[in-house]
Amino acid sequence: MFIMDIVFFFPTTSQTDVANMNYTVVVLGGTLTLSLVWYYFPVYGGVYWFTGPVPNIGKGSEENASSIRESVEKNVNVKEVPVEA
């Protein structure tokens, strides 16, 4: 995919003008520039408030899993259904 991404940056013809230019590089460059400016923007940028993903697996996860399993087992009524042969 990385190689194909690079191939898609090239223009379709060797002689390019405004009508047949491949604007992929312009769009990608603009998106990357705006994203970096927004991330490092003073006071409001993501570098000041973004802390990353919150881990939900760690200490106590086994205890939580067992307590959830116990509460499910208490609340579920299992009925035996006869199977006809």
C-alpha cells in the first residue's frame, strides 16, 4: 500500500498543466500542515489537552470480570428445553 500511495502522487502525463495535474500532493500537504498547526496551536492545541487513549485493561480487570460473571449467572434463568429426536 505504501508503494501504491507513492505511485498515486505522480501525475498521469509527463507534461502537466493546471487541467491535468494530480492534486493529491497538494491536498495531502495541506491536510498535514493544518493538522500539525492545530495540534501545536498555543493554549488550544491538542498537545496541551490530549492525553492519549485511556487504558481499560490493567489492575483489577480479573476481579471485574469475575464479578460481572457472577452477577450474570445470578440474573440468568436457564431453562432446559426438551429436544425431539
